[in-house]
Amino acid sequence: MGIKYIEEFRDSKIAGKLIRAIQSECTRKLRLMEVCGTHTMSIFRHGIRSVLPTEITLLSGPGCPVCVTAQKDIDAFVEFSRLDNLIVTTFGDLMKVPGSGSTLAREKAAGADVRIVYSTFDAVNIAKDNPDKEVVFCAVGFETTIPTIAAGILMARAQGIENFSIYSANKLTPPALAALMETPGVEIDGFILPGHVSVITGTRAYTPVFEKYDIPSVITGFEPVDILRAVHMLVRQNESGVHALENAYPRAVAHEGNVKAREVMDQVFELCDASWRGIGEIPGSGMGLKPEFREFNAAEKFGMDLEEVPEPKGCACGQILMGLKTPEACSLYKKKCTPMTPVGPCMVSSEGACAAFYKYNI
């Protein structure tokens, strides 16, 4: 995107006009959930909460892949790091997420071979360069990341790399939205839908959720004008009573999304049930390897089938991800739980709500 267009979506005059429209048109209390963790950080970075009327509450949703990863999956990653002759490869934001008794960072400090990578292809290349060791990739991501993980597996197969496998904790966004709408106590008047995910899924992926629950929904980008425009559209939908699934990010998101990326994803993965932190098991919300790619299934390869374990005592991360609490309502926030001594993943990930609240001193 050219600098001209970036500046357009950061234009203070356009932003001011939207702010005034939101303030004048909003006549009722609204609870709007930004599903994506990147939206959460952008909202704080640009001070958007401070310019909205007090009637509007912004809630952070289950759109941070590290934050929604179940405790048993974090424990599995730690257990992999303890196996002999094995290299664990992971994205950096998983390193400090606490398992039941340890973290990948702690295991690395104790001598485990844990390596941060920036893509699945990096992990495949590590396996290629270390044929005498097994390499496991911690596959944590949404629709934005899953196609690249699938492409990495296809690359490993094409090159005959047999010492590479993944532990899949991949998840899909729309089933989580449906689960939220079914959860007692959850009150949401509109969804700010994720831009990055929607580039892959298109608007079509949200149609079943919208049609079933008639919930105002707007896909948008990450610049301040993008977010303010989405809020304004959600205010108008609620005020008029005419609900819609709208795309405020047409410069990046098409109705059909990225068909090629989804084809690669569907070539390697299939739907499965998945456990979400705080929400529990959601049918058809995960992406597991198809049987024809079972040799890349690290859980099966190493017999890693752990039982679900409870979240750390006192940690409200699960409730925060569901919009039932905000970080400052957690008894551990800024006390026992800080970025230096995190108790839950919402304080670890750069996209976590607790990390955002802490960084911007809320």
C-alpha cells in the first residue's frame, strides 16, 4: 500500500468527523467486541477508547491465537522440549506462555533445543539441516497462518524431509463467534471482525453466524480511520435496528477471500473439534491434519495426548477472552501477573488484552 493511502486512513480530519458522528448518533449503551488482538493493540495505540462516548464499551475477544491456546497444548509444547534428540520450533510469542509447570523459555534456559522461527518454512529448513534430529513445529494460528503451515508441510513432503512434524493447535474464527453468542452472560451488540483473517476467509465465512444470530458485524482494517469507521457503522446498525454484515476493508478483503490460500489449507487440513481457553471445546473449530498427512502429526508420532488441565488459579484470561471481564477486573492483574511474571497468556502475547492494558497503563 502506498504512503498516500496509509496517510488517508490516519487523517485526523477524517477521524475527527467520524468521532463527532459517533458521539452525536449513539444514544444507547453498546458493547462492541473487537475480535482481533491486532485491533486491540491498534485501539490502544491510537487512543480510540478515549474519544468514544461513555455509552460505548470496547471488549477484547478471542482473536489472539496464543491467548486462546488451551493449557494442555502449552503443556504439550513443553513436553516436546524435554524429549531427547528433538528440536522445538515456535513463534516467539509462545516462549513465555506458562504451562502447568514450566514454559518453553524456561526449558530453553535449562538446555532444551527450542528455536524461534518466523515461518513454518524456517522450521522445515531446520529439519533439513538437522537430519539426525526430529523437529516439531508448534502450529498455533488462525486462518491467516494456517495456509502457510499447510504450505510448509507440502514443502517437507516434496523434499522428502521425514524428521519434520507439527503439533496442530490451529483454530478457525467463525465457530468461536457462534460459541460466544451461545454463552450465558455474554452481551455483545456488535462485532468488529478481523481484517487479516478476513483477507483469507472473505466475508462469506461469517454469513452463517450473522444469519443465525442477527448480530451487527463489520470487517475492518487496523488504522484509526478504519476502526472508527467500523464503530460508526455498528452504531448506525444498532440505532436503526437494521443489522448487516458489512465490509469496511474492501481494499484488502473480497467476498470470496483468498481462494488459493484456502485450497492449500484444505489440501492438508480438515475440520476437527478444538479446545479454546476459557470457552472450552468448540465442535468444528480446529484444523487437524488429514489422514494422508499423518506422518507429519507430532501428537501421534510421539504419543503426545495430554488431558485438559485447569487454568492457573485466579487467572481471568478465559473470561476476558469472552468479554465477561476486562483485565483490571482480574485479581492478579498488575499484582502477581505482569509482563515480567505473567500468569496467563493474555499478559504474554503482544496481542493479548492484559498486555495492552498494562502497556497503556489502564
